[in-house]
Amino acid sequence: MNIRDLIKIGFSNLWQTKLRSILTILGVVIGIGALSSMISFGTGIQKNITDAFKNNDLFTSMNVTAAKIGMDDIQHPDPGRIRDAMKEKKAPLNDSTLELIRNVEGVAIAHPEIILPCKLVMGEKNTSTRAQALPAAMGKYKPYKDLMAGTFLLSDTGRQMVLSWETMRRLGYVCIDDKQNKLSKKDSSENRILVNADTMIGKKLFLVAATIDVKKVMKNPFAMMNGAGEEAFSEDSTVFTLTGILKRSGPFGSGDIKGGAVIPAKTASEIPTLGFSSIWDILSPGKDENQYSSIYVRVGDIQEMGRIRKEIEDMDMHVFSISDQLEEIKRGFLIMDSILGAIGVVALLIAALGIINTMVMSILERTREIGIMKAIGGSDREIKTIFFVEAGSIGLIGAIFGLLLGWLFTRVATLVINNYIVPDDEVAVDLFYFPIWLILGAIAFSILISLAAGLYPAARAARIDPVKALRHD
Amino acid sequence: MNIQINELVKTFRKGENTIPAVNHLSSTVRDGSFTAVVGKSGSGKSTLLNLVGGLDRPDSGEIIIDGKNVAALNRRELSVYRKTTVGIIFQSFNLIHHRTAQENVELSLAFNGITGRKRKEKSKALLESVGLGERLDHLPNELSGGETQRVSIARALANDPHVLLADEPTGNLDSSTSHEIMQLLQRLNKESGLTIIMVTHDRETAEIVSDHLIQLKDGAIMDEKIR
Ligand SMILES: Nc1ncnc2c1ncn2[C@@H]1O[C@H](COP(=O)(O)OP(=O)(O)O)[C@@H](O)[C@H]1O
Ligand SMILES: [Mg+2]
């Protein structure tokens, strides 16, 4: 018998016991629905984070520091570990090493990382943030490539400033974009106003940086704690012109990670600062031969990351890349995905028991029919195939409707999350993701499980003895 | 070609006892003959027919058809044998109840790999030849007993078997319908030269229709007449 006829017989068998077949399929629908929405959740979160990384070109950037200090050194219970790690450093970070890094083939841009904590004042409002000093050449890369309004820094000097959308909001201006065109309750209560981003370009604002006189502090460190050391601090304010506004970052965005404001690299060196500002500063003892605490490197091609990293490490410098952290994060996700997946698999296994039950019942009812088929020439294999078709169809139909159910569930969940959990002044999130591999994988898995469930019943059907099956009425 | 049965043995186990259902039976069924197997209930008639039909395997002995020993075939070869070499009909008809007359006949053709139009046409022709041209789309329970047995005869003949095996084909039918079925079997034997082995406990009918009569007792041949 050809496969088409066997499929027809399998289907007509299912059709004859409609109610039972539907209930069995429903079991698979629920199993696949659970499995797919669980995995969709795991993948969705992962995608959100990976996208956020991509939007900020984090995969193609790294930080070079002099001290060979890794996370494991910092977290290690023995403080001697950090000290030893620090002693290991060899090459200092200065203009000549910066030049060496710039000359490594494939390095698109390398600049010292300067981040200064500061206060921004615009009109009556002010906000505390960190200003990042960047070369104008960074305008070629995300997230500085396409701005919401204005342009990125035009030169490495001058009093130009680019602000993030979030900083603008904290300064009282909600820039209209495709995600938001009205004020949220919170915005209104904080007296913010809705503006068109373009109209803000060219506005003036003040950057206020605090300076600290280390000598004064060192003279009497305890005076600071009881407020007597006030005179060690002073504030300097500089006028800037707003040249550009960055796009709002996504739900897992990191636009503000390094600071809500960007100022030209050279300009930054003219502004008196606290002296230590980045984590690398705090970790490195004294200023010694290091001119910079950290150098930011961006590579042109992601494929070259490994090689470039190796070359810089061979210069006896330490390289830190956020994509290393992503590997850690991904491992964490793998565990989460596995747990979520396991729940779905259990649901599907229960459905498989349903399939076995249904098929065994079907065989008991059809013993005579199977006997007839064997008597007129049906082979063991053909009989088996008929039952595999039945099981496989249950799996296939169950998977299709299960995916539909899972997808519907994620849509409803997304609606609920965005309407009741995410505050209305935050970017809407979609925590679920249904990639094609999930859809095809779920279908394949469902069919596989169903066929496995059909193994025993099919073998049992094939073993039916026609003489016994046909003996009496 | 003749069917050669040599020293055939089939025993069943029932608790402590073993029942010799077929006991060292040997015979030759001539090609084109109408052989009737008679005997009391429990004498081993059905068991013998099932062995010849390849539905069951003997403990020992051989059944030679077309130069092949059916007793030595493996499961796969047996299913091919059942599909192509023999056709079988039963007292209780054994049609698939949710399939129409034509579909029942088609199923047999389908197992033999015949598809599409050819299958439709052949099943229709077969049913017409047993006088059921008007009953193609009827379900078994919409047919009379005689009609149902005709459908099963059409099905048994679907793949042009060398021998038709019939296990009490009229056992569930009234006498006039039985007579019609007997006439149909006789016609098939005479006109198409089909070899028929028929089990019956109706000795009278057996004497009339057969040209080879085997009488069984306790699984062995008690009497054998060839005309
Ligand atoms: N599957 C079986 N298990 C045990 N005994 C059986 C089985 N099939 C047949 N027998 C026994 O074998 C003998 C012959 O049976 P059968 O061939 O059906 O006789 P008949 O068809 O002549 O009435 C009987 O005694 C019957 O009880
Ligand atoms: Mg019998």
C-alpha cells in the first residue's frame, strides 16, 4: 500500500472517534502551548538584551586598562589577589600606548575613556548625570550615528553637548517620538513639557562639575565626615550648547550606561574634575605612569574582535569586553530556558501518555479490523505505519494549534504587562519572541514525541494475530 | 499447480493439555478443483484452512503452493502470500463495517499497491461480477447477508488469487441464499478455473458441489473422495 493510502486510513481512524481524538489533541495543544510560550519567554528576554547590546555596538567595543584585574580578582575573598594582580601590570596607559593601540590593524577608533560626574542645569531644572568625553569620530557608530535631533559633536573642541532622551526628560523636556506623543501622569506631576526635539537644538545649558582639593582632604580626613571639610570642595560651571539629542533607548536600553551627556574630548580635559571618576580609577592606585585610566577601543569588524583583543593583550595590557559578560549572561539564560523548557516538556509528556492511552483504546476497538487487514495482505509494517500516521497527526495538529495558543497567550501577557505593570512613561516591552526555529522546532518535537508515544501501540497492533482477531463475532 | 500438503501438524495448548487440531495430515489439492472439507465441529477444519491461508503457522509439515513452502515463509513473505496467492472468505463475512462495499474491495487492491482510477474500475468490475453493481456505496449493514458475502467474495478475488479459501461461507445464511452463494462459487470454479477449498459441516451440499471431498476427524483425514 502506498503512503497516501496509509495516511488516509490513519486520518479516517482519527475522524471516526472525533471526540476522543480532539481531547487527545487538546492535551498536545496545551503541552505545546506551554512549551512554546515558556521558550518564547526565555528567548524574548535574551533577544531584548542582545538587541540592546547591538544597538549600542557593544559587541565591537572593548576597554583597555593597565591593571590586569578581572571580576574574579575583585570578588576573591583574599584581598591579596587584587594587589598581586595590580603588580602584574606592565605597560602604562599613555599617549604612546594609545598610539600603539590605534595602529593595531582593524581598530576603528581608540580614545581615552573620560567620564565625569556632573550636574546639568537647563532653565529652572537640573539633573545629576555623568558626562562622557568622546571624540567627534564616534559619530560614525551607534548609538551616536542616527540621532533623534541635531548632530553629533562636530569637533573635539568647543562647548558642544549631546544629551540622551532620558536626560532631556529629567531636565523637564519630553521629546516627542514614535513611542510617546503625550505626557504620562508622572511627567505632568513633575511639570515636564512636551517638545519637538528639533526645537531644543541650540539651547544653552550649564555643566557644573565639582572639584575636590585632595591635599585639603588628606590633612584632616575625618573633618569631611562631620561636615567640617566643606572648603575642600568647589563647583565650576561651564556653558554648553545643545547640538544633538540621542534616540530613546529600548526597554533594556543602555544609552545611559556611561552617562547621559556627551562632550568633546578636548573640551573635557579643560574642565576641572573630581580626579577619579570611573571604576578603573578607583581600582588603580595613584596616577603613577598611567596617563589614562582606561582606553576605549572600537573595532571595525566584529569578526576581528578576538584577534585585536589578543594583540592588545600581547602588549601587556588588560582588555575588558562587555561581550564577555554577555557570555555569562547567556549561561544564566540557558539555565532559565532549561527550567522553563522542562516545564513545557513535562506538559508534553503528559500529553504523550494521553496519546498512548488513546491509541491503545483504538487498537482494542479495532482488533478485528486489524485482523481483517492482515488476512487480506496487510503487512506488519503497513499496520504500524497506519498507527504512526495517527500518532503523528495528533502531534502535528496539536503542535499547530498549540503554537497558536502559545502565541495568543504571549500576546495577552504582553498586553497585560504593558498596561498594568510597565509604568506608562516607560517604553513598552515585548518579552516574548517566536523565531522560526521555535515554530519548526516545536512542530518537530511534538511529532517526535507523538511518534514515540505511538511506538508501543503500533508494535502491539502489528503483533495482532489474525486468527485470534477473526475467530468469533 | 497442485497444492501439496505433507505431514501437517498444528497443536494448541489449553492449560495442561495439548490439542492436536491438525494431526499429521497429508493430501493433494488438484489445480482447478473444488475441494470441500467436512467434519464435526472441532475436527480441525478451520485450523487447516488458516494454515493453508497463511494466517497461522504449523508446528511441522509443509504446504507447497507454486513450488513454495508456505510453512517456511517469514512474516513479511506471509503477508505477500496472503495478499497475492490466496483469497479468503469467512462465515462472519469480516468486512470493515465503516467502509462501503466498494471501499472494502478497494482496500484489498490498495494493499497490493493498486491506486487511483485503476483501483476504482477494478473494484467496480469485481462487484458487478458478483451481481452487486448497484450496491457499490452501501455499507455492510445496509446489505443482506447474501450480498455481504458476495462483497467478501469480490474482495477475496481482487488480487487474482490462485486459490479461494472459504470457511463455512453459508453458515450464517438461509438456505436459498446459501444456494445462490454456492452457485456463485461453482461458477467461479467452472468458468474461471479457480481452485476452491471450502470448509463446511453440510455434507450434503459438499457432495453436490465438490469434486474432492476430505472428511476430517480429530485433525486427521478419516475419508477422502476424488471424483
Ligand atoms: N487458538 C486456539 N487455542 C486453543 N485451542 C484451539 C484454538 N483454535 C482451535 N483450537 C482447538 O482446535 C480444535 C480444532 O478447532 P477448529 O479448527 O476451529 O475446528 P472446526 O473448524 O472444525 O470446528 C478444537 O478442539 C479447538 O478447540
Ligand atoms: Mg470452524
